[in-house]
Amino acid sequence: MTSQAQIAITQEFFQKCFYGNVEDAIPLLDEHVTYSVPGSHQAAGTFEGPASVAEHVGNLLKLTCGTIDVTQWEDWLLGVDHIGAIIKMRLQRTGRVYRFRSVYIVTMTDEDKIRRIELFFGDQAAVERVFAW
């Protein structure tokens, strides 16, 4: 599949998840998918398998009352098996609005399924504060 198609799959996955259509996003995942979120806060961890990834995203949506919004897809970085997405996002938690810059590194399989998702935050300390309580 072309790099453009892999970008489309990646973007479709995140858009479906962030807009609450988690079940519709699951078919885009490989059966051995892992999703790594750095930190020691309540949304951090490594989630293995489609069901675990779906549960994580569902919990994240609950924590943020479904307010995750990608405000800008800044750039896409393409490799043979990897896609990097640099994004700006906004979310709400306990009545406050937070803005983050994040990088997702997505590994694709030969069958164009998402095998691995790694998340990195521009300001990890701020993320820790948001999800600490």
C-alpha cells in the first residue's frame, strides 16, 4: 500500500477513536497491536491486543468526558513501515482546557494494519499533572 494510504489508515484510526467510535477503529488494528503511553499517570501504560487498546481509549474518553480534539495535524513523517504524526491536541479535564503537542509513531504490518502505536508528549510533566488526579 502507498504511504498516502497508510497515512489515511492512521488518521482514520485516531479520528474514530477521539470522536468516540472506538469499535469502528478496531478493525484497523493488527491482532498483536501494542499501544504505549509514557508516564506514571492513570492513562499511562502499554496496552496489548485490540481489546486492551479499545479499553484504554474508552477510559481516556471517560477521563476527558469525550473532549479530545486534534486541532492540527502538523506533519507526517514516512518510512517503510513507520508513520510519524506530529499533532496539536486539546482536551478538557475537570473543567479546564489543556493543549498539548504530541508525536505518534505508528508501525504498520505488511497487511496495512496498525501493529504498534507509541505516543510521546512535548511536555510530559504537564500531562502528568493533568492525569494525576
